[in-house]
Amino acid sequence: MACPVCGGECIRDAPALLAGLADRFSPCQDCTGRLLDKRRPPADLSYLLPCTCGRRFIDEVFAHIYAVMVEEGNLPRTAPLLAVGVPLLDPATVLRRAPFLPARSLILLSQHVTDHSAERLVREVPEVKGVILDRQVVPGAVDPTLDLPADHHRLLAGCDVGASVVPTPAGPLVLYRQHSLMHIEVPRPGSPKVRAVASRCRTGDDRLFVDACCGPGTLGLAAALFGAPAVVMNDAWYAAAFWAGSNLQVNRAMLGLSSVSSEVDLAELAETPIRRDPLLVAEGTGDLHQVSVYQGDLLRLHQVIGPRPVLAVLDLFHKEDLYQTRQILSEWNAHVRGEIFIP
């Protein structure tokens, strides 16, 4: 599928991405690179160029970015290297050692960039795919009541669509997202949330599995991978619902889906960033699974669930607010029959 941000080939099916993953961030025998102290400014503004294999050690890439940002006046010369920002790898995966980056494999999230410096970074630093202005917010609809407006970071240059490879007991999932618009989670082995879903998805359980606040679709797709025959994923935030639907398409072979249909595109969804009444975004069918993706208020999801017993996961932002969480659970249970748990 074409990338909705840049129109390029950023999005690949899960088998194709996984096939090249093992060596993507590995050095060749000629690769070299300095290990720099991130808490201090570099000794000078020099940096090594990429190896003939096209990769460069991540600290050298950051040294190059630092030099551009100092030249642009984004950072004082006394700033530590870590002030550059947060590196988001594409694809993000569990790594055993610091990576050597190929071209267009890094999305930079930084508080200190400008439009001009972002354009320079994408143009001059081969590894940089996109640059995002970190606005110090949590992107998306983080208020469960949906009364407060959502916020997000801002893409300044390039493309900010990247994948994460999430390990599960039943195999890996590939999850794409637009980083400026969505909450960022770093993959790690043995995710407690994924384990919580795995422990509840029993063979022969024909309940409808509902991922009520699905984000990019991690827990709903994991449930299908664990054997849930019917899955509904839902998110009130338009970008989350869109990418959950896209990730259904990306992982269709892993899930044994014979067809996946997209009902609405990103631009159409963006016209209503937060939606209350559920709207069908995507649907997948196969011999073993049926998966649907909606954009809407989780407390109106009963409109499409119907009377069928469900097993639902509720992964809220601010779930430490026990009073609000209890209110949501009470209203959910008033309309939906079955079990709901917080991972």
C-alpha cells in the first residue's frame, strides 16, 4: 500500500519486512564508529561518513545531526549530545546492541528543530527519514470522556511513518504508525500487556474479543494471532483507527486472512479527528478469523457489538485515575455482556 504521508513505499507486508530484519541494523566487517558520551557535547563538530555498505553507527549519525543543529542555531555548542532528540528507528525492534543505521531508517523527535533545520537534516543526513517537532504532548485522544481536544506533535520534514516489530508468544506482529500523531511505544520482549491477552485467549473460546482503545492494533491483532475467532478493534482517535486498519492489512498473512477491505482513508477520517458514534474503518475475513476496526467512543461500541458475549481489553490512558476508570467500567458493563480487563 502507498504511504499516506509521502506516497512512497514505506509500508510493507509483515513477511517482507521480517525477511530483511535480522541484518538491517548489523555492521559489515568494514564498519567503524565512535562510542560517544551522550551526556556531554562532542569534542568537535566532526563525524564519520557512512561505510561503503551504506550503514553508519548511530552515535556518528547523532554527531552529524548535532553539527547541523549547532550550525542552524538550534542548539548551543555546550549542549550535550542527547539534546538532539529521541531516535525512532524504522523498524523499531528489540536490539541486543547499538545499531548501525542504513539510509532512511531514523525518524528524529526533537524539541529544538525548526522547519529549515528539519529540511537540512532530511536532505543532508542520509539516515534521517523524517523530523518531528516534539511539542511535549501525548498525541491522540487521551481523555476517556472525549470532552477535551486531542493534541499531537508536528511533522516538519520528510516522512514520519515507521514500523514496530512486536514479539508475541505466537510470533511477531508488524505495526505501523505515524509517529507525530500517535503515542510511541518501544518494543520489548515479554510485554506484560501482550502476556495478559495471551493468558485470556483460550482455545475454543468463541467470545468476541474487543480491543476498546486499540491504538495501532497491538492487543486486538495479538488476540487474533492467539486464536480469537472474532475481533473488534476500536479507537476514538482517527489516526489510531486508520493505522489499526492498515496493520490488519499488513499482517493479513500472519493472521490467515483471505481478504482485507478499507472503508475510509486517512484524509476522510481526519475530518472528524475524534468520533463518538462508531464508524467502520476496515474489515478482514478468513477461514479462522473475522476482524473489524472502528473509530468511535468505546462507550458507544455496544451499538455494533450487539448481544454477543465478549472478552474485552481496556488499555486506557490515565488508568491510574481509579474513579474515572470505575465509571467507564460501570457504563461499559451496563451495555455489554461478558468480561472486561485492564492489562
